[in-house]
Amino acid sequence: MFKRIDHVEIVPRNAKNTIDFYIDILGFRIKSRYEVKLPPMREVIYLQLSDTVIEIISTDDPAPKSEIPWQIGYRGIALEVDDMAKAVDYLRGRGIDMTREPVDLGNSYRGEIRDPDGLVIELRQWK
């Protein structure tokens, strides 16, 4: 009956900065983009990387993100990488700092970066 996660929604502080980050740094592309006339919503943008889709919802004056790390709710997303060392070198070359350095978990390597709003993006290389 249920097949997969279709997409994850993000409400950014600044839609342009978030879209630029996901496209220019992480390699997503715009799948679709359309104006919404339901205030405070202004625009909905779907970004796609392989079979992963993120929905960016542009709104007027979004409330700030909570800084409490262990609260109820979605905490982050994870992107699988082919080679953790190459991914880290690439990101550092683009000015993106690792917020958690990669660690060897036995069956995988795991590290973290943050998007422009501080949302967690886990990087995972399976062995």
C-alpha cells in the first residue's frame, strides 16, 4: 500500500538562499515551481536529486527555527554519498563546514553539515 517517502517540506528563512544551496552545492535541480496565492504562502518549489524530492515553501515572515536539538519533530535529512572523503573535500572547497566530522560506524561513515537555516543534513556512506 505505502511505497516510499514522496518528499520532505522545508520552510526556509530565505527561499532563494536555500534553493541556491541545494542546487549549487548539493546538486539538486528544480523539478517544478509555482506561485501560491494563499497567504502567508508565496511560492512552492520542488527540488529533486535522483529520486529524492524536497519541497521548499516560500512564506512571508516565517517564525524562527527552534534551537532545541532534541525536540519532537523531524530533525534532519540524510544524503547518501559514494565517497565520504571526496564529499567532505568538495564541501570544504565550497566553504561548507562539517558540523560533525565523519565517523566510522562499522557498516558506514556518517558526518553532518547544515543548510542555510541550520537544518541538519546527514551525509552517509554505506560500506
